[in-house]
Amino acid sequence: MTGNATYRYHDTTIVSVAIADAPIVVTSAEFDQQLAETLAAVGLRPGMLEALAGITERRWWPEDVSFADAAAMAGAKAIAEAGVDPSSIGLLIDTSVCRDHLEPSAAVDVHRQLGLPTSCQNFDLANACLGFMNGMQLAAMMIDAGQLEYALIVDGEGSRRTQQRTIERLQRPGTTKAEILANFATLTLGSGAAAMVLGRASENPGGHRFIGGVGRAATQHNQLCVGDLDGMTTDSKGLLDAGVELAVDTWAAAKAEFDWSDLDSYVIHQVSRAHTDAITSALGIDPDRTPVIFPTRGNVGPASIPFTLALHASDFSSGDRIACMGIGSGLNAAVIEIEW
């Protein structure tokens, strides 16, 4: 299948990718301590977050740091590292899952904090954990069409409130084993922010070319993971099974379209050890070429792909072919290629 599901770009490059790391480290052992009585009451052992998910810690923002603040911090770093004049940025997209209110958009707050020009279009784009990659795709289309000189994609995620409220609920007498397992994925979340500046490859020869990609949807699975800032319920096994099936379909289409045989690196959405092992096994890709951040950052949602690219940038060499795969609850998936 081609057409609507496949896209190629001819003059778009990643000029910079940056992160803002949340400063408060919260260990999985701390969660185990807070839930010790509940776990004992239902016959579960502590240590599942480390043993099953492979997550030893995650980060939280201070209470006075909003999601837009976090996104703006990452955005400021990306602009500085790109060395571009903010007045030349024609598009700002905030792809955060986390938001403090329904309106106005988070993008207007980020736009204000960064002092971007009045000519800079700005809006939110939401698609669960796939949002950042969708933002890249939209920006690349506009850059290739000659509508933009530069675009800034930002994402700010925070798990503090969601995890605190989830733990409070699970501490109540009468909590069942099923309730703990349904909320398990909530405790794997992390906080962090990422941003990326994209521009014309013809004018930024030192950038990382955005080659293109393939998208797929499996929206029959739209109820497997449903959440808001107060909590998230997940059918973890169902989501893993459906996600792997969709990933295999998306990967096969991309591999055929872009002649992928032996790429240099594979950056996949960071959820957990179980998810990473299942994806690498199903796709037949080398785990040693799959950099991870989940052990110390957890699942930072849409920020996961750019966060991993930024943290492992020193491991990539010029000309490396990198495949990035994102999967968002719903389900939607995309695989893109970047030439580093």
C-alpha cells in the first residue's frame, strides 16, 4: 500500500534536537514502599516495575513547573543549539499529551515564553505518544512546500500528578489485584521535555535529513489504554500484543518502501523492557543498535523519540541511517527514516 500511507521529503532536515530533563528523581523502590501494604494484601511482590518493566527510576517536575514551561525550556535549548534567529521560525507545534486546560492551546504559552514572532503559526497537535512524530511530518510537508523557513516542535510531559493520585487510590482498603495491574502502566510514566528545529536541507547542510516514512492505524484497539491527568487504565497485555502486530505491519511496509536491510540504529518509542524486547524480536532488529532511556526516564510519551535521539546523539555518526518508530494509544503507528 502506498499513496496516503507513505511520505517522502526532499528538502527537510533536523537542525537541532534538545531536551529539558526534569530534576526530581523518583525511584521504583519508593513506589513499592508506598504501596507495600496494598501489594501484600493482594499477594503481589514488590519490584515489578524493575523486574517486568526494567524501570528503576523516573523524573518529576517541581510543582511550580507547568507542562508548557517544560516545553518552552526544551524549545529554548533547541533554538539556541540550532543557532537560528527566532524571528525566522514560522511554525510552532506543541505535541504534548499533558495539558493543564482545554483552552487556550499550550502552544500559545510556549510561543509567548519564547518570544516568537507574530507571523509564527502556533497550535497543539495531539495523537497520544505519536504526536511528536506527527508534528515532524506536518512541519516537513510545509517546509518542502516552501511555506516555512524553520519549524519548532515541542513536547512537555509530566507524570507527577497522575502517579500521586494513582498511588493514593491504590492505597485505599479493598484495592484488588486487577486494579493494581490495570494501573501498572501509569507507574511506568516519566516526566521530561523535548524539542526539535526543522529547516530546509538546502540551507542547513550540517543537519540530519528527514527522509520520509510510513504510517498505519489499528483503531479497533482504541479502548486498550485510556487516561487523563488523574489516572490511566491499561490492558497491558492486550496493548502489547496489538502494538506488536501493528508495528510488524508498519515496519514491513516501510522496509519495502525505503529498502531497509541493515540500518545503523533503531530508535523506538520507550515504554518498558518488555515492550522493547517484544518489538526488537518481532521486527528482527539488533537490540544492541536500539538505544534505550526507559530504565532511568520511564515512558515520557511523545517526547520519547526526540529524547532518545538527543541523549544518544554522541553514539550516532554522520551518514548513519536511523529508523524511528512511534506507537500511540488508539492505535496509530509510524516509522520514519533520518539520515544523521
